[in-house]
Amino acid sequence: MNKRIFSMNYYLAPMMGYTDCYFRSLIENIYGNRVLTFSEMIVDKAIIHNEIKTISKHFLEKNKSAIQIAGSDPQEIKRTINILNRIDILKHVNFNLGCPSSRVQENMLGLALTQNYDLVKKCLFELINYKYEVSVKCRLGLGMNEDKNYIFSYLNLFNEIGIKKVFIHCRNGVLNLDTKKNRTIPKINYDLFTECTKKFPEMELIPNGEVNNLETFNFFKSKNINQFMIGRQFSKDTFFLERLKLEEIENKTPLIMNSIKDLDNYKYLNINLLKKSLFTALNNMTNSKKIKKDLSIIDNTKDLLNYFERSHIWS
Ligand SMILES: Cc1cc2nc3c(=O)[nH]c(=O)nc-3n(C[C@H](O)[C@H](O)[C@H](O)COP(=O)(O)O)c2cc1C
């Protein structure tokens, strides 16, 4: 049985190109309900104009993930929420207010939308008509300089509207700076995050941004924070929580095999994307090169399952 070592909850951060249903299935099978996963950002228009394909491509029948959406037109958000209210496999909508990418910025979505406080408010008023859980993901500030007023006024808005769960990427977002630099150049500021938790004790604020080492976990633990959103580290080293001795994962092979079996009826199955997600579970293993080479020539799920069953990778 897999054991909890500390009572902590984790969230797999939404990541375009990574948190597709293959990777989410892998994480969900490995960590069970210790990690809630988030889809890649999905623009509301895609749901409005191509509902069935968008949902069935991003979510498996046995979906456990939250959907992350982006939008900036309150009427479109209203239509999107009406659609999502009819989709039973979804139980949590997260709204993106932090993405700085230029395409997102051009459409006034994500971080760019936060330049317009009143429009954010109108969008959130539509969002809260979702019948299950609603949360927001945002940055700690806009631009290079620390601006407590930005995050305090937004947290105040979320709180008043009734959105209590907020994932905060603990660094500012900068418009007109590319996405990669936006994840490295603005400095991480966990102190301002903890200040937010003190100012808004009635809210559930979850830190994100380089939460990937014991020192950071211990810092947050000392502040009574025990929920974390983690992105890149899960995709670099799927088992890092075990390596840090924060979680224990036994019987890895059947868990990995279950993540493949969960894709059985998946209409959009792409074996290369499936292997890409499996490779993350093999990173940092001494013989990972050889295993990846073996896997690279496999082109169907049945042979993948046979390979994992036969090769005793984690025995
Ligand atoms: C490749 C990539 C794609 C991302 N796509 C999204 C996205 O679709 N929505 C979002 O809110 N954040 C996105 N992010 C930001 C992550 O959710 C997270 O906030 C960021 O990586 C910092 O967390 P980390 O240091 O744990 O990776 C993305 C990050 C990466 C690396």
C-alpha cells in the first residue's frame, strides 16, 4: 500500500504540451488522490465552438482532473460555463489569470486580462455560475516591481465573489517578456505569498513556483502551509516526492500499467505522446537510456504493457 508520510496535498500545475491526458493519467495512477491534476489551458472559444472534440480530446471517460480555462469576454464565459455544467466528468474549473504568452496576451487573456480589473470582475461573475468547484490561478504581481496592491486587491475581489481557492505562482508576470523568461526572470517571492495567507486567512491560497526541494517544503510547513502546486518538477522527475521522502510509492509497475490501461477507449490515442509521458517516470533511473531505447520501437499499447510486465523495471 502507498503511504502518506506527511499530510500534504499536491496539485499538478497546468502545463501546455505536458499535462495532456497521458501525463495526468500517469500522475493520477502513481499518486492517487494525493495529487489533483489540471488540464492544459483551454480557451473558452474552443469549448463553445467545438465542445465534443475539445472535451473528449482533453479528458478521459474516467476523468479526475480539473479543467483550466481562459477567456476575457463575459458572454463567452457564460456560454462556456453553461456547457461545462452539463459535463458530468468535470468537477472543478480553474480560471487562468497568469499566462503571459504573446498569443494569450494578444487576446487579452491570462495575465493581460488582469490589466482590466473591472473586466476580470465581470468574467468571474460568470465563472461562479459553475455548479462544482471554482478556483483561480494568478501571479503575485504584474510587471517587474513588487506591487502588493495588485495581489491584495485581486485576492480581495476573489474573496468577495466567493472564490476562496487561489493558486498563486509566487513571482510576478511580465507582459512582452517570453514565457520561458517569465518563469525565471521575475524573482520568486514566497514572503509576499505568506503575507497574503496572513491577510486572507479565510482563503485557501496554494503556492506555486519552484516548489521542488526540501528547503522550500520545510519553509512552507513552518508557516502551516501544506498544499502545493507543482509543475516542471513532476515532468522532470515524476517520483521526486518519493526521492525527497515526502511520499512513498510501492508497486510502481502495476501503477504505470494502469495508466496505460486507462487509455483503452481513448479515441485520440497517440502512442508517441503516451511514451513521452512514460519517459518522465523513467528519468533519473540508472538504466533509463536502455529502457527508453527499448520503448522507442514499440508502437502499440499491448506491447507497452507486455514490456512493463516482463522487464521488472522497479523490482
Ligand atoms: C511548458 C509549460 C507550459 C505551461 N502552461 C501553462 C498553462 O497552460 N496554464 C497555466 O496556468 N500555467 C502554465 N504554465 C505555468 C505552470 O503552471 C507553473 O505556474 C510554472 O511552471 C511554475 O511552477 P513550477 O516552478 O512548479 O514549474 C506552464 C509552464 C510550463 C513550463
